[in-house]
Amino acid sequence: ETGVTQSPTHLIKTRGQQVTLRCSSQSGHNTVSWYQQALGQGPQFIFQYYREEENGRGNFPPRFSGLQFPNYSSELNVNALELDDSALYLCASSGTELNYGYTFGSGTRLTVV
Amino acid sequence: AQKVTQAQTEISVVEKEDVTLDCVYETRDTTYYLFWYKQPPSGELVFLIRRNSFDEQNEISGRYSWNFQKSTSSFNFTITASQVVDSAVYFCALREKYNFNKFYFGSGTKLNVKP
């Protein structure tokens, strides 16, 4: 197992800019989910990708988008950044069995100024 | 509606004390899964345990134990003889059978274990 790695670890962006966060999923895991964790809160589900298709989305606007690649890597893109987008963004990968727990990465801390 | 409530925002104990973290959940599904995760300052969520809704047997793993009670929709976590290394934020989470791609997390309980 190689675990889940995310890059960069920290990022500072200006309001209105666009950002791309990257995740390398655990080998063999074809499901990846992204979560937003605001300070002092629990993670909130953004969306999930399965075999390169989005197959579930939380209450996030369309300016949050993603991609998943055949090599188990994925991206989270956020356009028109707002101050409230400042958060820890977590990537999680999972196998296909229903009751698998997810393996989470260490996250990317995004600060929007 | 699905919801996970962790009423304890922060708990402080002295090393070797026992501590229980509370979790109450809401779901309309009859089949669901409950989880506990630990989040150290480094940020990653570390998986601790998964329980299925049809298995109410309590579980013990070393100093950790979990009490699952469907009658009260609770899934509490006890650390026995706490250690400084247990200091972290702990999250309880719910995952439903027919929406398995989505976790509902509680707001977390920050545990401070002092030497």
C-alpha cells in the first residue's frame, strides 16, 4: 500500500483566483472522494469519482469541479475563489466494497486572502 | 435526515484517566455504517473502527473500546488509561448503505491529555 498523498500541503491564493489541488490515491483504489474541512468543523463531502466519472456530489457549487485519471490520481479545481473557501481539503480513496473505510490523505491547507 | 452529533467540543484529562467521547447519529436507513476517525495535528484522518448497523456487539481493541446502542442511536468511544499521544481531534461518522459514497461527519471532539 502506498497510502494517499496530496499536494501541495499549504497554499495561499487571492480571492477570485483559481486553484488546483492534487491527490494520488492508494494503489488499486478506483474511488476517490474530496472533502472540505473548515476550521473547527468536521469534513464535508464535496464529490466522489469512480472510474473517472463523478458519481455523487454534496452541496457545493459548480465552481468546485474534479477530475480522476486512470493512474489513480485526481484533481480538485476551484474557480473564483472566495474567502470562505479557506479550509483543509482532504482526499480519500476507497476500494469497491460497500463497507470499506476510506484512506485519507493529510490534506491541503488552502488560505484565500 | 442524516446527522452526526458530537456534543463535546473539547475534553481535557490527565494522563491515565479514562475518557468517553460521545456520538449520537440520525438516519432513516436500516443499514448503515458507523466510523471513528482520529485527526492528529498533521491533518490526516486515521481510521479507528467501523461498525455495521446490524452488529451491536461492543468492541475492544487494546485501550480503545466502543459501545454501540441502536436503541439510543449512540456510538460512544472510550479510551482507557489515556496517554499524551491520544491527544487529537476525534470524529464520528455515518455512512449509509444506499449512499455509500458519502460520509456524514460530526463536528469532532478535541481531546487534550495532559501529563
